[in-house]
Amino acid sequence: MYNLILLDHFQNPRNVGKLEDADGVGLIGDPECGDYMRISIRVEDWKIVDIGFLCKGCPAAIASGSATTDLACGMMMEQAMCLTPEDVAQHLGGLPEDKMHCSNLGVGALHYAMADYLHLISDEQPESDTPQT
């Protein structure tokens, strides 16, 4: 069902964890009762210099968080804003059709984190420190 690249990102996820003093934080999903992704970023000179994620979800969701952060770390904000779920799926060597929605979690959380950094989000997002599962 899952390819070796996706399984590697699931079993050895990159950039797991909450960044203290993050410049931007994005959360998508529902940490209380469903799948969710939380991405935090540090930005210097419009470049994402550090990134972390927390996820509750299936192997494809966790791998998508890992892949999203793997792709975005070191990118200029303008580049990261253009990341798509398809980019994440491609980085993972593909996703099963019924798991393509998982790639939306990482990209959505990243976009929210960048919007938070740019002060475009006025509502407080829920906090969750639930570890990756």
C-alpha cells in the first residue's frame, strides 16, 4: 500500500517537534477529536530557517508532515507559499489515491504558519502539544 519513501518518512520523520519562540504557527484539523497537523516556523530575512511539526493521524498524514517540513526548510517564504499538496505527494514518491487528502494537512498548516508570521491571522488558533502518533 505505501511505498518505501513514504514509509521512511513515517518511521523516521524529519523535523518533529514544537519550536519554542516560533515566528509563525499554523494548525489545521482538530486536535481534540481527529487528525491534525501543527507546523511552527522560524524565519530570518524571509527564509524559513527552522521548522517543526506535530501530527496526529495515519502513516500518510505523519509522512506528509515530514515531507512538507523537509521541502520547506531553507526555502524563501515566496517559494514556500507556492508549495502544493501535489509537491508533497511527489516528494513522498506518491500517495495512494484514498490518502491524497493527507498531503493537504501539511501544506495547509504551513500556509497558516506563514500567514501567522505575516500577521494575517487575527483569530487565535488552538494550541496543542500532543506528540506525534
